[in-house]
Amino acid sequence: MVTHLYLGVIIVAAFAATVANADVKVVCEKDSVKITWRIGAELVPNAIRFFLGSCMPSKLNVLPTGEGDVHFNYKLADCKFKKLMKGKRLIYKNELTYRPQAKKYPPSLIYPIECVYKRPKSWVPAFLQPGSGFSEGQGELVVHMSLLNEQLTGVAKTNVIPLGSFMPIWAAVEQKSHQPLLLLMEECVAATTPELHPGSQVYPIIANKGCLLGSVRGNSVFLPRYHSSALLLYLQSFKFGLGEEVYIHCKLVVWDPADLDETKKTCHYVKDSESWELLDDPLQSSLCSCCDSTCKSRSKRGESHSPSHNSVLGPLIIVEQNPSSEDFGVKD
């Protein structure tokens, strides 16, 4: 993988094995991309069969050697770029392809392209704007919990989850009469039933007043908040209930964002530092140190009643990963 820096923008060009020797130059600009693909003389007559996503070449220069430079100069809003959000990054993904045959046939050459940007603090997907997707109540809490698609741009269109892949779970609360609100996931478990009973078998996901267990045994993580009243749990799928209907049961709590303590927190484990980190203020990560024992409040207010809501997401069906499938997700 080759990484270049250009005007504060991170450019990632990932090489496919089929074009390991290709001479491709990529420049990611603020809202556009410029790509030059050097092709052999034997391919110049078929230069029109090169594509960036759905776009044809912008220009072809034939060199004295007989080789050619195929140029693609397009906006990131064109050519069917896929736009993903991951943490503090915005990622635009596409593919350069050479298709000597009709579109129904697979391309002969593939060159994946990624432009990775720092996410502007003001940027939020339209459907995640505070207040969107909520029905208004008369001073009562309105809670929403949904499974998002891979790009984090909308609600998922499928409930079938390959084992080991990620399930982005979005939770949000709206109450116009009390601001600001901080939404917390106090407890979450997976079960094979839409209702929990005393004898129900469960798989703990979040426990101990906001500690994400999946971040210790896997790669689950809380993504940075775009608003205090919403939370994005990037949950790695698990073997519990494999092939069956699975339901995620969560106790959601609303609290004052200025008064976090050991029982009112959002914590995940960071493997690089081998320590727990507080999502909303890493400088106060000592509040997460109890995640390895028992979390109890040190203040009388922390022990007081806070508005809560039990939400259920499902059914989800986790299936074995297809050995022949490829994971094109962004990897750290």
C-alpha cells in the first residue's frame, strides 16, 4: 500500500494483484481526483475501454514510445464513488478497470482507488442530523436504534451479517425540552429472542455501566460522536446464535454530559495502549478503570435516577463468511 501526502489530504492507492506492475498516479484534491494510468502500446487502440467507476477517460496522450497516458479528471461526486465514514475520516472508494469485452463480462484489469480525508467536524450524513428520523413527543424521550449500512450513510437494507464483519448500530434520543442530552449505552446483550426472560441465554456486549466488552475480545469500538444525543457502536459480529435470529437488547440512558462518572460513561478498550478509554473525554479515562472490576458511583448524583429506555434491534442473522468473498473494508 502506498501513501502520499498532498495539501493535508491523505491519499491511499491500493494495488490489486492483477495490475501490480501498472504505472498509476493518483492525486486527491479537495473535491476531485486526478488519475494518470500509463498503458502499454498494445492497449492504446482500446483506451476507450478503460474506466474509473462509470466514467470514461477524460483524455488520452500517446507518447513517442507508443505507450499512452490515460487521464481521469473528475469530481468525487461523479463516477459512482462510494462515500464512507469511519471515525474521523471520510473515505471515497472506486476502481480503475479495463474492460475489453461487454460490461456483463468481468474486467481484465482492476486497480482499487481510495481518497481518505479528515472528516470536517461540521459534516454529518443527512439522515443523522439531530432531529431527523424522530417523531416529536410532549416532553417525553423519543429513542431510536437502527442498524446502518457499511458506509454509515443510511439504514441497512439487509439484516444478514457475515461472521466477523461489523454491525454499525446507531442510537439516538431527542427531547427538545432538555438540552444538552448525552446518550449512553449502559448495558447491551445479544439474545435469540425478541424478549428477555430469566432463563434466556445471552451474549454480553456492553456491561458494567458502559464498558464495551467486544473491544477487549474483538475489534468493536465506539465511533466519535457527531452529537451528544447520539451514539455509533461499531460492533464486530460474533458466533453467538450463528445462523439463527439474533436480537440486540440495550438499556439506553440519558445523562448530563458535564457530569460523567464511573456509572455514567462510554468506554472501549484500546489494544495499542492496553487500556480503557473514555469516548467523550480521553483525559478522564480513569473513569473507565473500573471496567476490569465493578463500576460504582462515587457521587450521590451518580446513584440518582436517570431517564432510561430499553431498546431492541433485530432480528439479525449472522452467517459464516464465504471463503471466496473479499473484504474491501478500510483497515487500520
